[in-house]
Amino acid sequence: TMETVFEVWIDTPMDVNTDIFMHWLYGYTEHESAPKLPDSKLYPAEVLQDVHDQYNLFAYLEKLLQSPASLFQDVSNSLSPRSRKWILNKYYDFDAAFVKEILGKNLANRMKKDNIEDVSARCGVTLRSCRRQVENLRRMFKAVEDNRGLLAANIVSTFCLDDSLAQLYARIIFISYQRFTLDKRRLSALTADDIMFAADQLMRHWTVTEAAAAASSNTAHPVVASDMEMDYVFLDELAALRPAAGEMLESLRGLMRGRFSGQQQARLDSFVRPTGKAVLQLAVGLSSTKNFSNLFVDIMEKVVMPCHERSMSRDDVIAVFTGLQACSEADTAGHVGAPCMRRLLRALTPIVIRWYR
């Protein structure tokens, strides 16, 4: 007789309780989590056992979450693709208060225990949750710091995160990589969103964009697009603004006069020249340095604060900077440095308007 031997594998789908998962992410212990759940008063022992089982499951999943590709490749877990995606994005998400504290920190080196405890105390996030968020950032930084291309795209490719979360990581990593100084009193009024907004504008306009990489393809030193690296070719060319500054300012003032009339024109005209000079001084300074750590402080001290000193209203600032940008885009007089001025203002204009209180 023939005998057929085969194996039957019955797999019970993993059931992740989203409430308990969030408690685990927050850093609650099992005994802290259980009382926060429905039915905990009626069935305390059963609820505590459920929490215990879930925490064991999360400990297993955490190893996969730290290498996200394995989370989707591992056949031994039966989570649906939708559940895996939700868990992954929640695991890598940030507390808003944590982001403010971590901006500008050096992610290349492991943060000391005392420093993590300080961050935890200042932002009101549990130590366990704070440590997870720090380690997630460091893991991300190490994975992408040597890659070329767009940061967010590299993060999505490597860590399978949603685009919006990848963009958030990209900005934090960019700020850390450029070592921007953020702990000065001049910047204390800025929120984390203000700083992240500025980083986004710099990444869009002052780094090695795809357009800049394409323009260099036929030169002796072609570059690869990367929004983590500043475009030193562009920054070097800002030096050309110095000899052309006077002529360019007068040209821009002339174009500005055509945009406004009457009292508004007279008022704004008095602001255009000193504001334009401040922008040009900032630009020339950028052309002579390879260290951009003080860039945010310089923007605040050399451009934003002088607008306050001139008693400019927020509407004045918006009108002058959007006017200067529009005029630089429309300037076809062929001034030396005009393309640099356009690119400079594409990032600087929205930053100044955002930061002006």
C-alpha cells in the first residue's frame, strides 16, 4: 500500500490591539496599560493577561520594525499589509514636543543616557518612548547619510514609510547633517514647524537639485542630485552679486515701483533698498563660507530683525519680499548674478515671511 504523508499548518492571524500598541509606544508598563482599557474593572485579570500577550507580540514585532523590509517579507507573521503599514508608521512617528527638543542634535553619534533623560524630561515624553524615537532617527540617519538622490525618496525606499513621515525625517536629518545652530536666544521664538519649514525651503532651492545636477552633466565635475548637500556651485556664484549689487537693486526698485502706486509705493520704496542690501550681504557671506551652522541665526539677525527695526508691518514684509522675488523672476536685463538672485529669493522669501512675527 502507498502511504501519503503531509503536514498541515494552521496559522492563527495575529491580532494587534491598536490601543495597547499605542500604550506600548508611549512607554507604559503592562500594569499601567491595563487600567486604561475597557472592561479592566470588570475583568482585571483577563485584561492584564491580554496586555501581557500583546506586549510579547510587540517585542517580537519590534525586531522586524527596526528592519522594515523584513516586516513585509517575513512569512511567519500573518498581519495584513494594511496592519503592517499602520504599525510601521506608528512605530516611526514622532511626538511633536520631542521634535522641538531633538532638532539640531548630532545624530551621527549615540546620545548619552543623561542627554536622553534630559530630552525626556523637557518634552514630557516617557524615557522609553524618547529612547525609541532617538534610536529610530539614528538608524535612519546612518542608513541614508551616504546615499545620493532625494532624502525622502531614499527613506521611503529603505524604511517603507508614508511620504509625509519620510519628509519629516528628511528635514530633521538635513538639519542635523548641516549642523545648524538652533539653541541661540535669537531663534527662541521659532517653533519646530518654523524651523522645519525653513529646512524644506533650503532643500528645495539651495541643495544640489535635479536641475543643478543636469546642468553639471557636461562639465568637468558633474554632480549627482542630493537634497542633503548644499549646492556649492550656486553658493560660490553668489559672490557675483557683490559687484552688481547697486545696479541690480536699482533695477529691482524700478520694477517694484511698477507694482504699487501712491502712498503704498512711497512707503515700500523706502524699505526696498535697505532690505535688498541686507539680502545681498547675506548672500555674499554665504559665498565665502563652507560652514553653514549659523545660517538660521544669520537669516534672523541680518534680514528678519532689521525689518523690525525699520518698523515694517507684516504686510510690508510680505509686499517687499514677494515683490523682490517676482521682480527677480521677471528681470531680463541680463545682470550678472541675476539667476543666483532668483534662486536665493525662492528660498529666502518664504522663510522670512514665515518667521516674521
